[in-house]
Amino acid sequence: MAGQQAAILGPSAVTDEGLLVCCKATADALRLHVLRVLSEESFGVLELCRIFKAGQPGMSHHLKILATAGLVETRREGNSIFYRRSLIGRDAPLHDLVTSLYDTIDRIPLAPDITARIADVHDERAKISHDFFQKNADQLSENQNLIANFDQYAGSVNDVINNEMNESATTALEIGPGESTLINLLARNFHATALDNSEEMLRKARQVVDPSLADNVTFILGEPEDLARKGSRFDLVVLNMVLHHLPSPARLFRTTRQLLNSDGRMLIIDLKPHNQDWTRDICGDLWLGFEPTDIDKWAAEAGLEAGQSVFIGLKNGFQVQIKLFQCPN
């Protein structure tokens, strides 16, 4: 299988075998629709079975064909395997063909029933995350500090904000502030809004706000989509260790784009990929970190341009990535 993948993804020359494998892999309606669904995010085999109302043996067979052709990649999330659409390198021999194929596939409209079942998967993921935070709010901060304490990267966050934000910027939104003191850093530089879908987590966030900054912070119970529908706009939107709790990280990038002013910025702080499955149990993580290329892809697809990035290795083996994105001029 590795040799066949290299025929498409590696730097070698185009071969008849590689071209045939690619063409055969896409000569099936279900596999085309799987590639369409995997264009934005990862799904497990059982999730794909639900989305397409297919049996697991058949779905696994189709995914194996796509993987052999180098069109999908696997990633282990703890004990689960998730599939995503492969990123095609510019020096890949079939780069132009596969890129054109992806562009064409992405113009295929998803059937309403498939869209509804994708939403069901997202809702199930979101419920798992929401229930965890409701039940574990009291010990969550202590647990999360086992991974990364904000103080360990606060200086870098402050530098990125000071270096990249326009002097005219006055408003900032933090989604899912939790008990991090990042809200105080934001309140010293902007009028800060803290948004969370858990009343208990908002209560925790209120407790860490410096009393001298309290008048500069607004707390809102709800979802980012709620603010977008109301027409709320901000100069800066921040997600600090939140992305790995979300049912659909790619979707939030699109929502955030709607929340930004014309020259606004989005600041992502999250983990790089790791294999510490215990974070699911004690921190409620849905994803075990993210490849920087995935975050860049989601931002680009949402219409955001990459800005400054900082990567910080921690003594416990986790790696923090700080990435800023901006609306195009």
C-alpha cells in the first residue's frame, strides 16, 4: 500500500499504476461522497456508517480503497481511528489531477438526509463535551493544568497580540474562557466578551476576573452562532485550548469569520497532536491535538489569512501552538 500511495503523494514521476489506482478509487458514487464529507473534518468509521447508512464491513472496504490510492489518511485518536482527506503536496506527481478532483467533488451538493445525519453526529459529540463540563467543572482547571497552564505560554500570547493587532482594535471575544486568566490579559487591552454555553463555566470565568477589570468584561451564555446571527462583530476572537473540545472545529472557523470586523483577527491556542488518551477522561477532550496544516486549511477555507505562529514545547511532552489569522485586506 505504501508504494501505491507514494505514486500519488510522493515526489516520484507519474506512473500508469498510480494513475489507475487513483481513477479506480474514485469510480464509485459512495466513495466520491465520502471524499466530499471528509473535505472539512475527520470522521470515524462508525460515524461514516451512520452518515451514509452503510454497514461497517462495506464502509471499511471503501475506505481501504481510498487509503490505498492515497486519497484519505488515518489518524488515531486514542483507541479510535479517524479518517480525513489527504493533503496533496505540490510536488506530488498527480497534484493537479487530485486537486482538480477535490475541487469538483466539493461542488457536489450533499443530500439533505446526509447533511442531517452529519448534524446528528456533531450534536452527539457536542452533548458528550457539554455533559462533561457540566459534571466536572469543579476539578476541570486542576486537570487541565496537568496538560498546560496558561502561565506557561501567557507571555507568547501577549507578544503575538501586541505585535499583530492594530492600534484601533477595541473589542475582543473569548470563546470558552474557563478559569484561565487570559480574560484579564484581554480586558487590559480591549473591551472583552466571554462566551460559553455552560452557566457553570461562566461562573468559573467570573471568579478569575481581576476586580479592577470587571467593568471591562461582558459575560454571555450561548453559542458563537447566536452572536453571529445577532450581527455581533469583534476585532479579535480568541480560542484558548477550546478547539479540541469542539464537535466540528472547521465549522467554528466559518462562524468566527462572520464574527470578525473587516480587519479582525482570530487567535488559536491549542495542542499539537499527541497520544495521551487520558486527556479524554479527565479533561473531556474530543480530539488529541491538531496538525498545524489542518488548522491552516480550516482558516484558509473560511477566508482567513495566516499571520504569526509560535510553537512551545512543554516539559511534560505536550506542545502548544499559537496561531493568528486575519481577514484579508
